[in-house]
Amino acid sequence: MKKRNGFTFVELLVVMAITGIIFAVTAVTYSGVTKSSRDARRKSDLESIRQALELCRSYSGSYPLTVTGGGAITCNAVTYMTVIPVDPKDQTPYSYVPAGTPPTSYTLSATLESTGDVDYPTYTVINP
């Protein structure tokens, strides 16, 4: 009887199917992890901005009128944050809405991606 070397077509199909399933599971898991990672970054960015805004208010007595991503938080010639972070996915600025004249409160928010996050769809800092 003649000995055959190599794999049969069915064996190759089984290996390809298993590889495809593993790839699909990995891709879905990776997507979820990257969304969660960007959401954690958004929350950290908002906390950093909030801290700079509080320092600004304690020094000048009010919050700034505008906070623009990529710019700085400066009050009375003192800089509290040199570069305001932007959204890690699309580089858009976070939402800052001051209230009052001069501003005595504000709303700072970001849109989250991960539906599993308790703060989904937005994470908001409201300061009285």
C-alpha cells in the first residue's frame, strides 16, 4: 500500500474553521477592550480638566468662559493646564458649558463608547 504525505482537504477545512472562530472571538474582545480603554481615558481627562478648573476658580473667583481642547486653562495670567486634552478617538474637544456671568458653575462632559459602562452614553461633571 502506498503511503500518502500531507493533509486531506477536510483536515485543512477544519483547521481553517477553527482559526476563523478564534480570530472572530479575539477581534470582538479586542474591540471591547479598546472602547473601555478610551472611556477610561475620557474620564481621566475630565477629572484633570476639573481639577484645573477648580484651581482657576479658587485663584480668580470664577471659572473661565471657554475651555478649548488643545488650548490652555489660564486665569489672571496663571496657567493651570498647558494643553487641554481632547477625545482619544476622534480628537474632538470635550464639552464645556459654563453657567452664570461670571461663570460660577459648569457642565463638563464626554460621550462614552462602551455600553457596558455604568455612565453610558455620557460621563458628566456638573459643578454647582
